[in-house]
Amino acid sequence: MIKLDGIASFVAIAESGSISEAARRLHLSKSVVSERLADVERMLGATLVHRTTRKLSLTEDGAAFLERAGRIMREVDEATADMAERRGSLSGPLRISAPVTFGRMHLGPAVYPFLARHPKLELTLDLDDRRVDVAADGYDAVVRHGALEDSRLVAWQLAPSRRLLVASPAYLARQGTPRSPGDLRDHRGIFYVNRGLADWRFAERGDALVVRATVALRVNNGDMMRDAAVAGLGIALLPTFIAGAAIQSGALRVIDVGVQTATESIYVAHAEGRRASAKLRAFAECVREAIGDPPYWDAWCGPQP
């Protein structure tokens, strides 16, 4: 009979494409994972994985077996999570990917009390702004800001997120305050480098309005965008969860040009086809409650212009 730990090792290898990565996920040595894979293949009388020096790939038999093996492991995980929920306790590993700035500013403070209440829970919080592949990279879920771009994910909203144009009082005193979208063309902008263009995008009467500006700075970190705006380098379009405290303190001022950006979402998402575990549901609920409705950082920004 094939052992469950052998199935778990095969699924981890298939999802990661690497025995080394599978061993890391399972907290085992490479030799143990390789031995378990060999045992499964021996019991099935079939080769499941093509072994090359660069990366592993599934054989036709391996792909067919993975479909059911993955389902078996999901059922085991869900049954284990359900039993933990019935006992009122959460335990074991939970691996989450989240954006750097949101994680540092808001996610960490939300989950510290949660972890204190569940000392047997082993949370790995990987702060990274890159778009990860939830299943292939071994995450239980991702926390993200913006639009859900991957149709293979099931997402729940943690909070709405609005963005505001902001600049320092010193910059506005020196360069003047823009009053319309057209005025922004004469200003210097601080942009997030998620794409090559230097522009701001608004919604006006249902249509997209794109406004270009001179680049003062492009950077792939929201903290630095905020700090550059506070330093007087230019105008930035920032989520309120990043800019809220600086607006409240007066270090940044909100600029109203008569049009708004679309409200986005902060969400947690897991792979389609997998039922969310009790650990993940509890994690999401804890974060949602800590943020509040409306989010606490929106109170720092005053009414929406």
C-alpha cells in the first residue's frame, strides 16, 4: 500500500518542480523525499517524474496520478483543519505571501495578537511585492492590493482601498496646487515602477482619463514613494494605507483635481479548487477585524474629496 507521506512528497515535487524545494517545504532532507518518491513509483510500477539536471517534469502517468493525489492531500488537509476547528484550536504551518509595505505597516500588527492566541500555529509571512504563483511557490494564500488578475485564485476582500494624489506643503507652495487633471501635466510625478509609463489614471464619467507628467522618481516601493513626496520631490498617487499617517500629521496634503481613481481592494486569495482551511479563514477574519470597516487608516485622511 502506498503511504500517505509518499503521496505528500510526490505532490510537493510535482507542484514545485524540484526535490530540493519539496524537501524545504516538507522540512525533510532531499534523500528522504527522493526515497519516498521512489517508493511510490515502485508501488505503482510506473515512472512519475522525468529527472534531468535542471528541473523535474511529470510523465504522462505522473500527470494522471497528480490529479487524484493532489485531491487526496487537499482532503487530508481539510479534514485535519476541520478537526482543529472543532477543538477550537489552530496548529501547524500557514504560509502567506504579502506586499512589503502593507505587511510591515498593517498586516504585522494585525496578526501578532492572533499568533499569541494560537501558539501552536506556525505562520510564515513572506513579504514580497512580486506576483507569486500560489500553488507552485508553496503558499497557502497571498495578500494583495489592486485587481485580481489570476482567474485560478479565489479571493475574499479584506478591505476597500482608495488612492489619493498627495504632495508636501513645501512642494505645493513652490509649484502651485493643481486644480484640474490638465494642471498635473506641469508637475513632477513620483511613480511606482509596475509599468514603463509615467502617468496617472482616473475615471471620469465612466471613461479612463490618462494624465502624463514629468518623472521625478520611479521606485518599486510605496514607503519610498511616500517619503519622496514628503521630501518635496513631486506629486504621488498613493493608497491611503500608505499615505494616511503622513496626511494626518500634515506632512502631505491631499490634492483634489475633480476626478477620482477607482476604488481597489486589499484581498486574500487561495488556489482555486482548494477549500480554505480553518487556519486561513481565521487569519483572514483576524486581519479584517483589525482593519475595520471603513479601514482605520481612512479616518486619518478626512472625507473623500
